[in-house]
Amino acid sequence: MPWPPVGASGHVTYCLGTKDVKNLQDAAEPGTRGTAHRNDTIEVRVDELSREVRDRIVARWTECVLRTYSRETARFLEKERDPFANPVGAALRTSLGPLFDAMLRGDPAERMVENLDQLIQIRCVQDFSPSRAIAFLFDLKAVVREQVADPGGEGGGRGLVEAIDRQVDTLVLHVFDRFVKYRDRIWEVRIGEVKRRVATLVRMSGLSEHDLDPVAGSKDTTV
């Protein structure tokens, strides 16, 4: 199913169930409320959705990422608001929301991955395998299904779910590539540091590289 339809005004729309109608109507500006249908759904624009459902989705998605850390660390990441004392928490707050908005707009994956660049760099230096580091992207699928009305029906909820699924599947490939690039760069830095330390020790010991070469040192130079 294609992305939810775009109306004459250019706004992407889909249908929410009755449990979301009141919140959206309370949050909507005068004159922007959607139109109720016989099946007790209301057609709303994504900019109205963003006020209520979008915030819930981003909040739940953030909780999923926090659960990848220990309970004590997760509590600190959530509570500490100083970006200098808590760069990981700051990266979460500035990455996930804009990324979800980009998904709603249907931005290309090459552009969306930029929203995660800081978070990817942080997680690649932490004690995560590549799969664990980026698994939080798949959590978004479950969160969207949990928060939207009738995700398996024929309405806009299903269209949103399928669109997000496609976005996540494509984005994961780009995020993995970027994670591996940063992880390789870290290893290059570490290898370079080891070489510099070895060179320093050699100079301090007065030995030459020839003295440290096991092949050269094993050659019999006697006649």
C-alpha cells in the first residue's frame, strides 16, 4: 500500500481511531480539525498528528533505546539535561524526533541517516556489537504499531505502518554502513597509536628496527 494520500493542500493524511480524536481536536488550531467519518475515524494532517501521536511515538522509541543501557545509566541519560555532562542523552533528544519527522515526510535514507550521525558515532565507541548498536531502529516498527489506531486495517493506520516499515528497512542498511565506517576509523586510530608507542619505546631503548626483526635477528651472519 502506498504512503497515505496527499490532499489538495499538499499535506499527507491518514486516519486515526476515536481514542485519538479528542486529543487531536484539543491540540488542533481552530479551523484545522479533520472531518469525522462513518467508521468513527478522523482524517488528520501529519502536522496535527505530530502534536500528540508523534510525541508519544518518539517518547516510546526513546525508552526503547534507553533500555539498551543499564538501569542506572538509563536513568542518568533520561534525567541529566546538560549536553556536556550527558552527550548521549542529548544525542537521543536531538536525533530521534527529527528522524521520525523525516520518515513522515518520506525523505531519502541518505538524508535521514544524517539525523543519526552523532548517535552512531557515540554508539560505535561504546560496548555494542554492530547488530545491538542499530537494533533500536527496528523497535520503531513495534512502537508505531502500538501507538496508531487499527495498524492492520485498511485505513491510514495500516498505510503509516507499512511506510515506516519500508523506511526502517532501507535506513538500517545506511546506518550499518556508517557504523562500520566509524568503527573502522576507531581501529585505525588505535593501531596508529600502538605504532607510535612502539616507535617511542624503540627510540628510548636505543635499539633499531633491525634488532626487533625476528627474521633478521635469526640470520647467521658468521662466516
